[in-house]
Amino acid sequence: MSSVEVHAVDDVQPRDGVFRPHPDRAAIVAEMHTRPAPHLQAPAQVSHVAMLSGRGGDAVERQLLAELCASYGALPPGETALHHVAQIGQLELRWERHTEFSTLMVVREGPFAQPFVDPPIRVLPEQWLARLPGQLVEASHLAVLGADVPTPTRDQLVQMFEGHHLMGGRVLGEQVRIWTGLRLHGDGFGRILIADAGYDATRMGRFVQRALELETYRLMALLGLTAARRLVSTIDDMESGMLDLTVRTAAGGGHDEEREVLDQLSQLAVLQARHLADNAYRFGATHAYAELVNDRLRRLKLERDHETEPLGSFLERRFEPAMRTCQAVEARMETLGQRINAASDMLRTRVDMAVQEQNQKLLTSMDRRARLQLRLQQTVEGLSVAAISYYVLGLLSYLLKGFSGVLGTTTVNVVLGLAAPLVLISIFLGVRRLRSRLGH
């Protein structure tokens, strides 16, 4: 390649300040690298909490993190950070901000005597934890046993999990095992135990992150179930009221009855729309969280481990019906709205038909009255022609009688007789022409 060609290639290379970047370019580039999995070397203990703080709690959380980091000499989070990792003494603190909740993970590596007796979150000041905004949804203690530690016996597992029924599994093709009860224990936290089989820190960190995300998303999804259960009785009452209004609509009634039914249908429609709007976000989030639960479960790649109930089977038997309940309640609410609209349309159609029938009767009555008025007018016109003709002929007779001495009585009578039809025809034509002009 010649030097000229080299310079031509060099000239097209991007340089700082040449292009105008999109305002979101830095954010979308960094998005693929947010919320990285921790590097976790067994043995280790982890405490994890998820706080439902809504969409406006991130600023307060960053401020609290900055205070905690300052007290330990660690770097604070950025003003718009959605993820932050800080070294708090011997602990690693990981904070993540999601759409409506935040998670806090506290990691402590090193040997321990009992997995759940002294969790790492106890190192953090209670007053600081109490100031975290929002409501607690998920709280778990997780312990990773070293590869050199024997697998816990059944009695040891019963003691660790306070006698709760356990489910879990073995990683497909590996010796890594996981146990959990999916219950709250005496300290108000759930518990997850992992037996390591020589995973490196990166792989174990990803495995722990998926296990905790599975628990977090499971509980966040189940918030939709509680909302659905609260809606069931309301939907039952609304459906009962809808049935009554449908019967009244079909039975028919007077104008006042139809107006009352239409008002009640309108009130029912407003109530249905309000409940649907209040729960639309929760049901939508539940669908999204449920998909994440299934994704994390697939990524764990668990198979049956001896007598322990498979975690996937348990979730399929308990979690999936809960999600179907949410879908059923949401479908009932939407169907109710469609029924309300259909009943309202039917009632409005009946009202419109009744109004049209009344209008038709009114037009028929007006037409009949117009014909009667026309006949009366024609009668009055005929009488008017006769009366005017009578008076005109009377005046003409008085005039001719004054000349009776000259013309003679016979001539006068003949002239009046000949003038009578001419007067009648002239007056008739004059009245008709006058009526025609007034009609225009």
C-alpha cells in the first residue's frame, strides 16, 4: 500500500471532538456492564435485602450510602448511579437500584463456624439500616461452604433451617449443591446454603447472584398475588351488580328506569376503570418478574439431589398457579369492563330506539295536525270567498238599484245574475294568488 493510501485510511479514523455523540450514548454503552456479579471465594457469607421504595427512593438511598461510605473512608456512589460497590471494613457492600426496588448485598469472605448464626449484615449500624426508604420485601442470608467442608448431613440441615421442609438440587454435571426452605426463619430472614465444589470466584459469584435474584424476583412477583386476592371480592360484587343491571336492562322499563340503570352502569364503569388502573402496573410487573424467575431457574441448571425436593418442581407446583391466579383476576377485570361497555351500548341503543319511536309518533301527530289545519284553512278560504262575494254582490246590487228607474228592474236583475259568477271567480283567484305569495 502506498503512503497516499495510508494517509487516506488514517483520515477516516474517528477522533475526539469530530463527531457529535448522542446524549444517551454513554448510558447505553455502560448499560451492558451495570450490576456485575460479585467475585465470591468460598467460604463466604452473604446477607441480601430488597426494599420496595417506589420510583423516588433512589436519591435518599444514594445519600445514605454516601454517609456510610464516608464513615468508612470508601468512595460514595455517583449522583445518578444505579449500582455501587464499596469496601466497608472487612465487608463488601453492593447496592443496586431497580425500577421500583433496591437491593443491598453484604458479603463477608472467610471461614465461619455456623452458616447463619452471625450474618454479615449485623456489622452495619442498625440506625442506618432503619433509615433505608421503602418497605422490606425480600431478606435472605446465604452461606457458601468451602470445597473442603463435608456435605452437611440431614440432621445438620434440619438444624440449620429450623426444621423447615427443604428443596434445592445439584448443578447439572457438577457437585455444587444448593438448599433452601423458601421460608422466613426466626430472625425474619430466609436462608440459602450452597456447597462449593471448587468453583472459581467469578463462577461462584454468578451462581450466588442468580440464586438471590431468583428469590428476590419470586417475592416481587408474588406481590401481584396479594393484589389479586384483594380484588377478588371486589370483582365478585361488581359482577353481581352487573348481572342485576343486565336483568333490569333486558326486562325494560320506563324512561326513568332506563336512566337509573344507565347511571349505575356509568358508576360501575368508573369503578372498574379505577381498579384496573390501580393494579395495571402491579400485574404488568408481576408478569415481568415471573419471566425473570423462570430465566434464573433455568440458568441455575439444577437437577434432583437425592431426597431433596427439586427447586424447579416446587416452584412449578406453587409459584406457577399463583401467577395464573394473577392472570385470571386481570382477565376477569378486563372482561367485566367489556361486559359493562356492552350493556351500556345495549341500553343506549334501546334508549335511542325509544327516542326515535317517540319522534316518529310526534312527526305523525304533527303531520295529522298539518292536514287538519290545511283542511280548516281551505274551508275558511271557501267561506271567505263566499262572504266576500256576497258583500261585493250586495254593494253592486245597491249600485244598480240606483239605476233601476232608467234600466228597469229586469235589466238590473240580469246584470246581477251575470256578475255573480264573475265576482266569485275573481275573488277565488285573488285569494289563491294571495295565499301563493304568502307561501313563498
